[in-house]
Amino acid sequence: MEITSVSGNHVEANLTIKGITHPVGFDVAVNVKGDQLTATGKLVIDRTRYEMKFRSGNFFKDLGDTLIYNDFELNVNIAAKAAA
């Protein structure tokens, strides 16, 4: 993931999976302690945008109980330290 911009508690980034890149945006909870900054957030990704089609209802019919949901969650942890 490459962060492209931060505005308040919102992060915009480019997410690359399997060599495929798409922009993503997500909110973070920020904690600053001294010269340390940590931010945590969660984003929901549609796996089919990254060519992961296995058992996707978007591409295959009548999967029944073998269907795998397209969306999955990524938990993001960012840590930064102020330069000396």
C-alpha cells in the first residue's frame, strides 16, 4: 500500500494486490505519544477487482454453499516517528 494523501483522519492510498493497483480510501484512529504516531483503520476490498474470481457469484452461477463472498476486510496499522 502506498499512501497518497492524508486529510484529518482520512487516508487515500494505492493498494496493489497480484500486480493490480486501485485507489482506496479509509478512516483511521490516530494516536500521538511524544514523537510516535500510530494510526489504525479498516477497509473493505472487493477481491474481484484484483482478478480473484474463484467461487465468486459475480462470475459463476449456482455455487450454492461453495460461494465465497467478494468483499474482505483489511486491518491497517501505520506507525511513524518524527525525524530528529
